[in-house]
Amino acid sequence: MKKLPFIKGFNFASFAYKGCLDSEEAKFSLDELVSRTGANLVTLIPNGLQETAQSEEICYTTPATMSDDELLRLIDTIHSKNLMVALKPTANCKNGTWRAHINFFDKDVPCEPKWSNWFKSYTEFQNHYANIAQKAGCELFIPGCEMVMSERRENEWRALIKNLRTSYKGLISYNTDKYQEENISWWDAVDVISSSGYYPVSEWNKNLDRIEKVVDKFNKPFFFAECGCMSTKGASLVPNDWRVNNDISLEEQDNWFKTMFSECKKRSWVNGYCIWDWGWKLYPLEKSSEDRFYAVYGKPAEKTIKSFYDSVK
């Protein structure tokens, strides 16, 4: 099985709805990503929706989700630009509950929603996109992101990954959430360990120490499938919290990336990053200093990322 090179990635057009990926805005945005960042991989994230955290059915066929045809066209376009593609179908709740809280009773109870029904729907959802990943030649498939409460269901996750391997022949990872790396007992089932690296700017070393033990135990490659920080004062202390609403600080975001790269560079087992995120529709470049969210387009952090990515051969 082919080994992934060092990942210099971005999450692109996350949870785009139907029609977005074929738009002129998306084409322009992708061109800007390619020319400005030094990326060698793009992660695409089809959206699966369930009503609440206790719903058993996941839907991915409404206009809220990118169409299969436009997804295939985008993958072909990215490959034509000599970038790799990771496909990460992700379940979300329509009512806004974070997917980490999707949860059911440990044992099936009559008249109550069940893990067994949810995993059946989730497997169908993931298999649909695994077939697309295989058809399009995606270099990596990531069947889940930050599904924290489900991760204790080891047997179901092992069965899911085994099932996926019948249709997708490439590398498989799983994107756990920050602080959860050592809680997963089934890392041996995947080819690559990955997590969301939203760590406070002053706490990289201690978290890398903790993650290193997991990497050593399972002897698997590792990368951060998500990482990022808003350009807002105080965001580097809680980079996972998009609700921080202070004054804009492009410098604080830039410093967070500089610190992450500096600390991770000391760890040879960190095999890359996929930064959150690069939208399908960009704000005007001259307005970059007015954006307080995770985007790096036109900000100092963008130059820091490109400089680092260019330095890694």
C-alpha cells in the first residue's frame, strides 16, 4: 500500500451545499489555494445530516450536500493540479449539536434509538463516499471526524473499517478530536492516525508528549487532519472555540501557527497538517484584515504556512 508523503494540506469547501463546487467562486478559490499556500493535499468534506444527536438516520442526498457529480469533477480538477485528495465524509446534526455528542444507550432498549441502527446508516453513508474515493483515485479516506461519544464502540468501528476496505483500496485514517488520541483502542485498524490539533499556544509540548505515546504504541503514521486558530484576540488560548468574540488580531493567529510548526518540527513522527479551513467562496483580498475567523487568506498566517510548506521537501 502506497505511503503518504509529508502532508501539506488544507480542508477545502467544507460542508459545501449542492452547486457550490461548480461555481466560479469555488474555481477561483481553489486556484488561489494552489498558488498561495504550497499545499500538496486537499481534504474535501461531504456533509451527512441527521436531525439530532439521537437520530438514527443520516441523509446525504438533499441540496444541503454537494452532489456526487460535482464532487467527482472537483477531485479530478485537484488531481490535474498535481495535488492529492483526502475524502472525509462527516456527519452533523441539523439542530446544531456538535457531532461529538451523537450518542445512544450502550445496550439496545426497546422503543429507544439504538447504536445498531445508527451504525447501519453511518456505514451506508461512508460506503457511498468510499466508492467515490476509489473511483476518483483519492489518496486517503477518512470515515469520520470528532465522533467522540461513538469512539468507545470499538466493535462497530472495526466492522465499519473492514467493510470500507472491500470497496476502497487506498489508505484509511480516522480524525479523532483534540485530547482524545489515547482514548481510541482500535487505531491498529486504520493505516494513519489523525486528530484535530486545536491546542492552546502554550500547551503544544505537553500534548505532543501525550500523542507521541499513542503513535509509539500503535506504530502508525500520524498527522493533524485539522488544525487552526481564529484571528481573534484570545483565540490562541482556546483555538477550538469559534465563539471567541474579541477584537481581530492577525498577529495572534500568525503566532499560533508559528508556534505549532516550531514545536511539531521537533517531532519526526508528525507527518503533516491539514489546516482549517479554506472556503469555497473567499472574502475580497483587501478585506482580509477584517476577518476574525479561521481563514488565513491574505493574512500573515498564510505567508507563514506557505514558508513552512515550501521548506518541507
